[in-house]
Amino acid sequence: MTQTRSRNLFKTIPGLLVSGFFLWYTFRGIHPSEFRSLQLTHPAWLLGVIGFTVAGYTMRCIRWTRMMRSTGARFGVCARVLMTSLAANNILPFRIGDIMRVFTYASDLGAPPSAILSTVILEKLLDIFVVGLIFVLTMGSDLPEKIRHGADAAVMISIVGLLVLMFGAGQLETPVRKLFGALPANGLVQKVEHWLLLAIDTLRQMGVVGNLILLLESAVIWFCEGMIFVSAIYLVGLPSDATGPWEAVSFANLSYMLPSSPGAIGPFEWAVKTSLASHGAAQAQAAVFGLAIHAWMLISVTGAGGIIFLLHRIRIHNHKPLLEEIETLPTELP
């Protein structure tokens, strides 16, 4: 167990270094007085920040409950498990929260790990699709050309792929198996094939109408997420055009794909600063705003998930240390 902990600690070092670099790059040259200058100029917008945060994460719970409908899992259980996993992802490395959702809470959900994993994969695909679409529609001309061209290509591929998945899931299994059968056999290829087939099976079970509802729910989720940024910008009086908050929320969430510390500390702040600066905000103000909005997202989601987690452990009289439970989990998704 000691060797496993040491090995896992060693694996986290590159991510911490990446976060450290992005924090330095984002805040270099910014005077400490800029951090003190952030003020609540329009306090009424605090209701918007709080309200859209609650609405967005409530909709996430509703969406996941819909995905889990075939297993018979209830909304209350799905909401507890989802919020707990999101909180764990924010503070623990290696996406431990997702692994806990698949394995630790399988008995609570009354579903096999493979069924839960299929919904987690589908959840990520839907989020990446909507976030990528928002980013392409709102990105400013000041962003590096490679980022803009790469985003355009990625969104076009994801649009075609998602449409095919949603409307043709029932006929995709055989072609997908043939496609991966022609690729070199290795662990990564086999995992990607396995994950894709799981997502296809979930979409097939949901049906076309169910898939369209999932897509609509995903749009509502990211509308709420964007409105958190809009409300926060009005709250602190940050100058930006109408599309700035939407590019910021999309680029910031895409930054989670970079290998870094839990919670994407560093890349998130850099993405928000880069986005808002391309829409009229001052560099220093945009960087400080990025830090503040990230702190809100981490504290609110992690706090809510942590409280739910602790209350459940108290209710079921679970006194086993959390680290011991984590040590029994697989190191990655199957």
C-alpha cells in the first residue's frame, strides 16, 4: 500500500507542475493591488450567480437520472452520487470521483459498473459537444489561429459524430467493431472501443426521443453555466462584450482536458483571462476574475458534494476512513 501511494504521488507531480506553470504565466506581472480591486459593484447579481449554479447542477442530476432510468435508480440517489463524484474530482487526482461513481456506488444505484460507466462516457460526450459548439461560436479573433482552427475542426467532427450516434446508435455496433478490428491491437485502442460501445448501447436504449431530450438538457446545463459567468461579470462590473462570458465558460471548461492538478487550477484561470481579454477586458482584471469565478465553482460544488457525502456517511454509520476506501478502488476506469 505504501508503494502504491508513493507511485500515485509521483504521478501527480507533472500535473502540479503544469498547474504551477499556468498560474505563473497567467498572473505574471500583475500587481497585488489588482487582487484587492475586485469589488461587488452590483450586489443584486449575486442572486444570479447562486441561482444559476443551483439550477445548473440540479439539471445535471436530472440528466444523469434520465440516463440511469433503465437501472431503476431514483433521483435522490443519483443526485447524491453525482454531486459526491464531482466534489471528489475537484480535490482528488486521477478523476477519482468518476471511478467512485462507477465502482463505490454501484450497489447504491443498483446497477453494474459497466452500465454506470456507459452513462459517464455519454455525459462527457454531450458536455464536450455543447461546450465546443459554444466556444467556436463565441471565440474572439485575438485567440491564436491554431486554437481557432483546431476548435473548428473538432466541433465539426463532434457534430457529425454525435448526430450519427444519436440517430443511428442501433446500427453502429457492427461497423465500430470492424473499424477497431482493423486498428493495431493495444490497450488504449481496446479501451476506446469498449468505452464507445458502452456509450452506443446507452444511446440505443434511450431511443431517438430520449437522446434529443438529453441534448436539450445538456444545452440547459451549459446555458446555466454561462449565465453564472454573465452574472459574475455584472456583479463585479468587469467590462466585456456580450459574447465574452460565453467564450470564457467554454474555453475554461475545455481546459479541464489539459493534464493538470485536480480542478484544473491554472489552465482554468489562463483560459478565462485569454477569453475575456479577447473581448475587451483588461488582462489583469480578467485574470483576477478568472481566479475568483474558479474559486466560487470549486467551493460551491465541492462544498455541496462534500456535505452530501458526509451526511450520507453519518446516516449509514460508515466510519471507515475515506483514504482506505480509495485505496481499494481501481487506479483507472476499465
